[in-house]
Amino acid sequence: MTANMQEVMSNHTSTADRDLVLSGVASARVSLGGREYINFAGSGYLALGRLPELREAALNALTSRTAFSCQLPSVYGVVDEAIRSLEQGAAKYCGTEEAVYAASGYFIGAAALASIETNDAVLFIDDTAHFSLLDAARLSTRPVVPFRHADADSLAEAIRAELRPGTRPIVLTDGAFATTGRVPPLDQYAAVVANYDGQLVVDEAHSFGVLGNHGRGAADYHGVEGVATIGGTLSKAFCAQGAIIPCTARSADHIRRVPPLRAANAGSPISAAVGAAAIRYMHAHPERRERLSELTGYLRSKLNAMGFDVGDSPAPIIALRIGDRDFMEGLQRRLFEMGLYVLLSNYVGSAGATIRCAVFADHTEADLDALAEPLSKL
């Protein structure tokens, strides 16, 4: 089972996937219990897992005696060659001076807050933000104020009510929300905080690699990279492990000293080699991201035309709420029997239960039609 699929299986409830052996990478096809399914579960949206470039990167790392894990972070005066190569490639991809590798995307919030001055800040956080951002906000010891999900007016109201003289707002949000695929209006957030010398912290876990003109995420998509500190998870679209925080050289020094990064294992050099290969590939092949966008638009338009309100998000995540939970469990089971693997999610933002469908770059229109056709009969 891949890391992407392990995450999915642990974070989501499903009537169909229990006790079944899952094999294969996160892509348009997956094997469950020895049977092949058209797959709409997971988060490896670019479907890079089968590419020979990534397999060769992993094999080369193994045969060159690369360590399985790097136990000492660079703050101790050591540099792992594979991790450093990933950081340099990520900085080039993101157009920044530096990039810092973290062993887990869960560290993004803490690392991002460490990279900016927060002593004079009040933190404003989307009320359905990922656990990692909420934990980072609490650990920062700064005042934390929630605002309504993806609502710029609510953010503005919260800032007016809670921002004290001499302080500035830092807004924490996901770049694309994991369950619904909703992309927050970061351009509106940037306009709200502009008069307060504010800044955005964006966890691009589900948007890094798939959104924006350069594939850097929601801040890229909305054109607000100048006022946003972002972190991109590698275990989603880039099918590796860990995370990247693009930043200035000065910020990189601060980030590498933040307790979660300094105290934790520095990460896997083998996975770093895979991540570097994935970033190189996507730098050279933006058409793969463009194809994913086309497929996402195709399915979303089809479902909207059928009467399902699935919105217009550019993210390759489509959420369906149809009837009550019992109805959705039955629907998931029927789709599963037809060879279609979807998840019934109870993750963050699911409102109790949501059928979550991911689109992959190696899907075909016929795959998407196969999902839409039984839904059209509801």
C-alpha cells in the first residue's frame, strides 16, 4: 500500500474498503481484494507513481547506499545530499531563494509561523482548517481567532473586532480543503489584510502541484504569493513523502531551528530523491497539470449539469452530499459493486459524511463518464 493510500484509509470511513487488501499507486486504477477498480480515492492527483523517472530515482538512491532516514537535521551542521538536492529543486520550482524540507506536512503551519515575525500578530484561522494549522496556531502562543469557512467578509469582521492596536493579522488557511476541494478566496483575504500589514499562511497540501499557472498552489492561482507564506506537501500530488516550505534564505535559517523540525527526524533521503524527481518532471511537463485541470472541469461540469451542486472549484476534489448517511453508504456500496471506488468521508469539513471523489491525471473521459452515469439515475 502506498503512503497516499495509507493516509486515505486511516482518515476516511468506508463501507466498501474494510478488510480488503489494497495495492497499487494512487492513480486511475487500483486493486482491492484482487479486483481492479476505477479509482476515485486518494490524493496523488498527478498520478506520478508509475513514472519510470520516479522509480529510477528511488532505485538509484538505494543502490548508491543512501540512508533510509536522516537522523540529524542541518541545524547540527550536517547536510544530506538528497535532501539538499530536493530543497534546491523546490526553490527553483517555487521561484524562491530557498526551500526547507520537512519530514511531514503536519509541520507546515509551525514552520511557516516560525518564518515570519509573530510577536506582534493575532492569528485568524478558517474554522474548518486542517488540524495541523490549528495545532500550530495554539503552539505559537499568539491570540487565535476563528472566522467562517472561506468567508472574506467574516475575516474582515473578525479583524475589526479582535485586532488590537500595534498588532497585525496573520491568516491561516488550507489552499484547497481536503474533503470538499474548496479553494478559499485568497485574493480577497489579501485585500482585507493589506491595510494592516497582514500576511497569509497557506497549507498547500491538496493544491501544491495542481493549482496555479506554475503549479505552486492556491496562492499562485490567486496571484498572492507576495503576501503568502506557503508549505507544499509532497505526499499528495507529488507522490513522495514530507513537505517543502519555499522561503527566503533568512527565513530558512529560522525554519530549520523551529522545535518540530529541529527535534524530529530530518526525513527520508530516499523519499527526498523521489520528491526531487517528481518536481523536475512537473517543471518539464506542465501539460500533465493542464490535463488534470481539463478532466476536473469535465467531471464537475457534467455533475453540475445533472443537478448536483459541486461548485466550480479548480481543485481535483469533488464532494457529493446526497440524502442522509445511510443513503450515501448504500450508494457507495452500489458504486463499489460496479467497479467504482469512492470514499465516504468523515474527515475535516465533511459535515458528518461526504462522498469524496478525486480526479487523477491518468483518468480518461470514459472513466469519468462511468462514475457520472449511475449518478444520473438517482
